[in-house]
Amino acid sequence: MPFSTWITFVIAAVLIAISPGSGAVLSMTHGLAFGVRKASATVLGLQCGLLLIFAVAGAGVGSLLVASEFAFNIVKTVGALYLIYLGLAQWRARVAPASAQVEAAAVAVPPFGKRVLTGFLTNATNPKGIIFMVAVLPQFIARDAALLPQLAILGATIVTIDTVVMHSYAFLASTMQRFFRDPRALRKQNHFFGAVLMVIGAALFFVKRGAAA
């Protein structure tokens, strides 16, 4: 793979990662709620979901998925409903009194596996991610070269970049924890991020297959 092609892909991957989306919102939500260390499990799940989408697009299955209206609508509906569910759960999350927050902190943090699964499902059921991969990935793959080495390089690149960016989002949010000790502030935080997740989920219903063309 030519170095110029790889650098162009790096630029594209950075732009993809920093653009606002469900993964960024989830990283900030968990970073603010649990701290950056525990949000790392969420980021791990996001990368597993990203790798799945990357593999689907790289294998050509993504093109079939985008071409099939029924399959695309299934993925779109599942992804939209899942984000709305996450947003509703965040909106309705209970806020402990300030005196009880420290004692309840360990209980409030979901298990490692659940945080990973939440991140995985958020990316894996995102039809916009599939559409983007199907539209963009082929432009960086040379047809006269072996496919697997190219996919390995591009996959490692996009996962590395996305991991750094998502951790940055989580870290940025975690630095604001001290401003959200008051129950009313926590409730506003839950309502804000919950609303954002629900809006993103609702927006997925309007994603069309033609967006990849």
C-alpha cells in the first residue's frame, strides 16, 4: 500500500472518529458517569463493533446489505431502537443524594461485560457506519494487490485512531465530574445525554440506502 494512500486514509479516519455520533456520545456519557478507566470497557466494545462493520464492508457483505432494503431496514430499526432505549434509560436513571453517591458509586457502575456489550451494540447496529464503510473503504483498496494485508493495515489504523479519539472524549467528560456532584446537575446531565442518544436513534429512521451512492 502506497504511503500516500495510507496517509489519506488516516485523515479520513480521524475525521470519521471526531465527527459527533452515537459512539462519541456514549464515550462521553460513560466517561462522565464512571470515569475514563471504566469507560475504557465501553471504548473496547465500540472498537469490536467498528471491526465488525469494517469486516462486513471489506468482505463485500456490506454492499449486499445496503442493496437489500429488507436487511437494511432490519439493521436500521434495531440500531435506532437500541439507541432510543439507551437514551431513555439514561434519562430515567436515578440520582442518589450527594451523601449517598460515594457509597453507591461501586454499585452504580455496570459490569465490565455489560459496558463492552453496550459499546459493541452501539457501533455494530449503526447503519450509518455500514453505509460509510461501504462507500469509503473500496477507495483505499488496490485491486491488483492482496486484499487481506490491505484490510489488516486499514483496520488497525482506524481502530487505533478511534480508540484514541473515544478515550479523549471520555477523558474530557471525566474531567467535568467535579461539576456534577449536585443531584440536580446530575439529573440535567442524564436528561441531556439521554435526549441526545434518543435524537440520534430517531434520526437513524431517516437514513436511506441511497446515502451510500
